[in-house]
Amino acid sequence: MHTVLSSPTKTVTIGHDVPFVIIGERLNPTGRKLFQEKLRANDLSTINIDVADQVAGGCDMLDVNMGVPLTDEPELLAKAIKLVQSLTDLPLCIDSSVIEALEAGLAAYQGKALVNSMTGEDERMDLILPLVKKYDAAILALPNDEIEIPMLAKDRMVIVEKIVRRVEKEGISLENLLIDPLAMPVGADPENAKHTLETIYLIKEKYGLNMSIGASNVSFGLPNRHALNAAFMPMAMAMGLTSAIMDGRTPEVVQAVRASDLVLGLDQWGANWISNFRANKEAQ
């Protein structure tokens, strides 16, 4: 099952038989006070730097979130998407919890986008799935609802089933559905990573769906986060994870992903591994 995203000039395919897709997380003002202040002042110059850094780091796509309090988020998101598309040909993930912002972003985007994100709540699916269908986008869905964020894999799978059936009912191909198996901090509970890995395995085995995850959540609150993320990603890929929203500027984690592509047979003859090595050597 392949999920195909695109810009006007570039296509990215997410699937279990192709190299892992890295979606850069940096275009997000959450926790970035200076970036938020600049955006409130209508200064989008930081976006130029973030785009360049993530492209250089080896991202395949970029996530764009403009959730800044005291701003017109629909207008800001649309403006940011147009700017990002003028800077790179990488396909984009449009990230907002505000329906009006999602629609503004989808209307401004040129190509086929990934929408981040939707939960299993009926109200959210009622609002978001018609937009996904209208703009021929793909959707990233989280297996939680108005009742809880399930901790156990079996409980997450109940909501995955609900989301799958609703997407099919709307006439949207399952190729356009990605599931976020929910990465929770291992610092809060050492069992959290196990539950996530089990969820990934079950989703692949039962539905064959593509998946994406907020990879940095695993290490939240702990020191030496890059090492933890670099350890987790190969495990998740072996279970069936096909993409992740992550810090594509971090060589330690990116190299762990690309090495896993090769070891798992997703990088035929090591072509990507060798070309990336040569490119990095020349850059140095």
C-alpha cells in the first residue's frame, strides 16, 4: 500500500517496500518563543533558515505548523505554505488543530498534501474528512478519542478500526490514510515504547496501513535525547513504521534511519547509503 504525496515538481512515496520517509518537524513555533514573536510581527524570516537546514539534513517532506496564539492562524498558515513552496520542492504536511486553518492551508498548497492530524472523535472526523476528500489529500490519524488516549495496543486498535471504517465510508482510499501509533515518553513509563512498537506491528499485520509518528515524543524530558531517538527508530521501522515527523537536522537520528533502510532491504544495493555518504563527505 503506497501513500503518494506531491509538490508541483516532486513526488514522495510512503510504503512498506520503499525507503523510510523523514518529515521535518522544525517548522513549528511550539516551545520557540523567539519564533512566535517574529511570527506575531509578521516576520517569516526564520522559516527560510529552518527550511534550508532541514533540506540539508536530508528530509523528504516538511511539516508546517503555524499555531501561534494571538495571530490569524488561517492567514498565517496559508502565507507560510506559499513561502515554503517558494523555497523547496519537498511535499508538505499541513499541521493544525484549527479547521479553518487546515482549509486555508490546503487551498494555498500546490500538490497533494498530508493533513496532520485527525483523532477518532466523531466530531473531528465529521469536520476533517470532507476537507481531505475535497482537496484530494492524505490524512494522519491518531487512535485516541474524546474518552481517552489509550495506553495499551489492543485499546488503540479498537479506535484504529473505527477510523478505518469511517474513512472507507467516506469513499477515501486507505492508501490516503496514515495512522500515528502514538509515541509516549519512556521517561513517564518505561513500558510506553513497548506499547507503541506493538501497535505498529498490529497495524501493519491487520491493515497494511502506512504510519507516521512524532518520533521526538519518545525521549521527551530525558537527557541525551538524540541517542534515545536513534535507538528507537530502527526498532519502530523493523515493526513496520514507514515515516516519522522528526528532527531531520540531527545526523545521529537521520543516519540511524538510513542505515535501517539498508539493513531492512529498503535501500537496494545500498545506493542511497553510498550516495548520502559521498554527498556528506563532499560537503565537509
